[in-house]
Amino acid sequence: MEKQFIYITDEKTLERKIESSIRKVLIGDDQRNSDFENDKLSIAKAAKLAGMSVPTFNKRVENGIFRKHGTGRKIFFLKSEIIEDLKNNA
């Protein structure tokens, strides 16, 4: 007989837990994938990954197509988010 638990959490945490569980089943090694998700890119590398020039990429960031993190001179992009945003806006 399997143990059953009651777990109280907020909606965002629950979504992350479910997504992580699904990823483990589909991909296998969760550590490999989480390293990929946390890859931080400079604006130049993010623009290159997106296949566009830095000025064009900047315009898309300003229009909300790509998500940026940080402030001032310490802005970075997450590789997984760039790929996700490209898929969503194809």
C-alpha cells in the first residue's frame, strides 16, 4: 500500500512541482534539464540564439516578446525562456 500525503501549497509552487515531475518522466535526468534552464545569457548571446541582431532583439524585449532579468548593466536572459518565447511567438 502506497503512502498518501496531504500537502498544502500555493498555486505557483504546485505548478512548478507538477512541471518538474512531468519533466522527470519525459526527459529522465532532471539535473541536466535544470542546468539548461538556468543558463544565463548576455544580450549578445541571447540575440544570437534568437537569430537576430542586438538592436532587433532589444526592440523585441521592449515589446515584451522576450523576458529579461536583472537591472541596469546586469541584465541577463535565460536560455530556456528565449527558446520558449521563440516557440510561442513563431
